[in-house]
Amino acid sequence: MKRILSILGSSGSIGQQTLKVAEVCGHEVAAITVNKNVELAEAQIRQFRPRLAVAVDKSAAADLRVRLADTDTKVLSGREGLLEAASLPEADTVVTAIVGVAGLRPTLAAIDCGKRIALANKETLVCAGDLVMERAREKGAEIVPVDSEHSAIFQCLQGCENRGEVRRLIITASGGPFYGKSCEELSLVTKEQALKHPNWAMGAKITIDSATLMNKGLEFIEAMRLYAMPPERIQIVVHRESIVHSLVEFEDGAILAQLGSADMCLPIQYALTWPERTAGPAKPLDLLSCPALTFQKPDPDTFRCLGLALECAQRGGTSTAILNGANEAAVALFLADKIGFLGIPRLVERALDQVPVVDRPTLEDIFDADRAAREAVYQVVR
């Protein structure tokens, strides 16, 4: 089935790979959005000819308008532009590849229009999962995950009409570049080392989250909301080879797993074509050249970000929004060389200690918690 796409975050890793899938599979691109990367945006627009392009940064949008004066593409800026791209009538599918809580409002706008959401923005469900899933049910919007782990679970659950048959979801983690290291060793980690993921090519923020294992904690929370599963029925296992992308265990003891090469094109494509499967750009997995598959327990004490995320999964309310907002701020400080690697979990824990938790939050409560968490982090470095 051919889709008409609005890609929120087309300059990022997921956005660029989505365009690769669109090119190979023949999907139409109706809208793209970037923050300020006008050179890449111009190249994408000239290739795919979308009706709408958005540069969130206003000066970047002004530059892009000049560059595209010879095209028919409309250029907008700011939050209003993002919301228009998310709700564009011509698009039937919105790929939410914006990093962070900034993707929440556009995702809700797309849901309100009844779009299929190819969800690559895990923070949307981490911060406001209950609200988002309820809104999707009300509006008849489909949410199909793009994260490789949640796509794997989604694929393993096809044909399972009774979710009561599921005993547990098993989320795999590569362990990042520092798995097995001690706290003392982690205290010496540099930014350059943290940005070298052993298996996946991703953007800077998610790569750091993978190094701290926060990414796996966020995925744990996302799985709770996406599959309406209590935390005690979700398990994380470290799988260094990144071949098994996640598993589902059923009540009879059977375990289904989804295997594949470390290529995001496959879960992106499935989010677009589900329930159909078609040929695409993803490299097939060669079982005869695979290494031995290994599985170990994670270490949430040494990798404190994971431990904090698991605690917030149990606590609920706005604790997950505080966790996410503080982590986004702390990772930004680490990437700016203002704190060390272990400063990330310390600042996240500080925010969780300082910011009150609202148990039954509204959308505004969630945004308030996010702002307060960031402020608690930034206070430390002022």
C-alpha cells in the first residue's frame, strides 16, 4: 500500500531513513520538517517535491524560502508550522521523528486528524502515554511503533487477538559502548567515546541515552503505555549482538522473537505498510554469518539512568515526564561539555527529588513537570 507521508524531523537519522524507504517503496512525501538544517532540507525538497516544508527556526525558514523561490513548496516556521505539517489533509501517515518532548503536541495534532502515526518519538508515550493512547482510541488513529524494539513486539503480537495470552514482553538492549564497566570507569568516559555506539548509527541524543541505558528505561515505559502492560510483565535483557530486536512470551511458554540486521529501514517500512509486507531497502539477515546470540541481565545500579527509569515506571504520574525532561537537559549539558558522563544520572535524580509528582496529570501538568525538571537541572550549572 502506498502512503502519503508527513515526516516530522526529516533531517534526523530516522527522517533520512524514512525518505530512503519512501524512495525505494514509492511512497509520496507531502510534508517535511527540520529545525534549522536548510541545506539538507533544500536537497530533500528538490528530490521529493513536498507541498509543505517547515523549518522550526524562523531565520532558517526565511533562508529556506529564498532557496526554494523557484519551487511550489510552501515554507512555514515555528510550532504553528509543525502543527500544520502534522495535520496536513493530504497526508494519511505522519512519521513523528522529532526528538524529545517537542514531538508531543504535533503527535496529538496528527491523532486528532485520525492519521496513522508511525511513532519514532518515544518521549510522547513516556511523558503522556495514557493521554495519547486514550486520544488515539477516541479519534480512531493508528499508532504503529518505529523503534526497533517496539516494532519487534508489534510484529510478534500479530495474530494474538487475546492479550491475556501474553505472559511478558522481553525488550532487548545492546548495552551500549560501556556495558560491563564499573562506576569508576564510567566516571572517566568522554563525549567522543559515548557517541560511538557499537551497533547502531543514530543521532547524538539517542546515542548518549543508549550509552547511559536511559534509552532502554524510556522504552520500558513506552512499552507499558503502548501495549497496556504492567511493569512486572516487562523484562529487559542485554543482547550485545543486536540481532534479536525483542521477544514476546506467551502463557503456554512459547516465545516469539523478531530477528533482523541492525537496520532501521525495516521497522520504518513496516510502520508504513502494516499489515502488508513489501520488498524494501533493508539488508536481509544472513543467519549463516550471525555470531552466537547471548543474553545477560542489565545492571541498573551501575547504570543509574536505567534504575531511575524503572522506578518512575512503578511510580507513574508526572514522574516519567520529570525523568524525561531532566534527562534531555542533562544530556544537552553533557554534549556541551558542561558535565561529566555520570553527571547525567545525578542531575536526573536531583530533579526527581525536587519536582513534585502529580498522580493524575492533565496535559498542562505534564508540560509543567517537564519545565520544572529542566529548570532543576539547569540551576546546577548557572
